[in-house]
Amino acid sequence: MKKIAVLFLSGLFVATLSATAPAQDRYDRYERYPGGGPPPPRAAGAPPPQHAVYGQPYFFGHVGFFEPNDDAPTLTGGGLGGYDTGGSFDFGIGSRVSPILAIEGALGGFSAERGPDEVAVVPLTFGLRLIVPNPVIEPYLGAGLGMYIADLKEPGIDDSDATIGGYVAIGMDAWLNPRMALNFEGKYHFAKPEFNGIEVDVSGWTLGMGVRISF
């Protein structure tokens, strides 16, 4: 019993010393500083990148190409089969409402030709982007809806129409500094306006390169 008691008391003594060691260590550190103050605290962690701050607004713009769908034209509508690759642009404003989500509105345009035939579309859209946060390279997916104003000039058709359409997007921001990024984006637009009673599918890819600048 005595051995057990001695071992128990020894263990309790060691545990007590261990528990009081941090306080003693703090006391010693206070003694080492002439002013009696504690040692300087460690530096706080770095803040999140400027472009990932909640509520951060931004401007963006792209120039690039329009690749029309290849659905064959028909007497009752069809697509833009046979049209060559054309040009595209867009610009807009947005806001980073959280590190992973942004909302934005854009105005753009894309067009293509097939000999003397011409198609031009002006989308006015509102959408969302789901972002994978990163200080340098940020990939994202997007989607949105809006008004698509289209103009078509083909034999027997010279008409304009406005219709509701939408898009899906995939892209990437490459941040050059906390306020500016190079942007690469592909968007597939869906729209079927009606010209002279004929519904034509003017959908297609826009592939663009541009910038994103935080305010």
C-alpha cells in the first residue's frame, strides 16, 4: 500500500508541476522583458485576396469568336449550318457576393456570314458564376438568362426579332494582381428568334479573351 501511495503521490506531484509549467513559463517571459509586458503577439494571418472579398464589384470585357451551330437550314426554320466563324464581344459589371459566387450583367454581340447571308445577335443577360477560389488561377462555371435581339438577312428574309434566351459558360481568371485578371471564357448561347414567321436557331459558342478589373 505504501508503495502504491508513494507512486500515486509522485504521479500527482509530477502532474501538478506539468500543469503549472506554462504559468511559470509565462512568468519567466514577463521577467525577461524590462517593461513587464508580454512578448509581441504573432502576426495575424494574411487577409483573403482582394478579388475574393465579399461584395467586391468588378468590370469585365471580352473579344473573340462566334462559332454558330451546324444544324441545317430548313423551310420551317432549322439552324445556321454553313455559316462561317464570326466575331463576338461583350462587356458588363458584376459583384463577388461571396468567395465562391458572383452575379453579373452583360451586353454583347456576335455575328456570322454565309456568302451574302448574315446573322447578328445582341444578348442582354443576367447570370451567376460559381467560382473555385484561388489567389492566382480561378476556374468557374456560369449560367444566365436574358433578352436576345437578332437580325437575319437571307433570301426571302430580312427581319429582326427579340426573344428570351440563355447561356452556360466555363472560364478561368488568371490574376495579375489583386485587382486585375486576364480572363478566358467560353459561352454557349441558346436562342430561337422568329423571322417572318420562321423560327431560326441562332445558338452557338462564343470564345473570348478579356480582362476582369475590380473597383
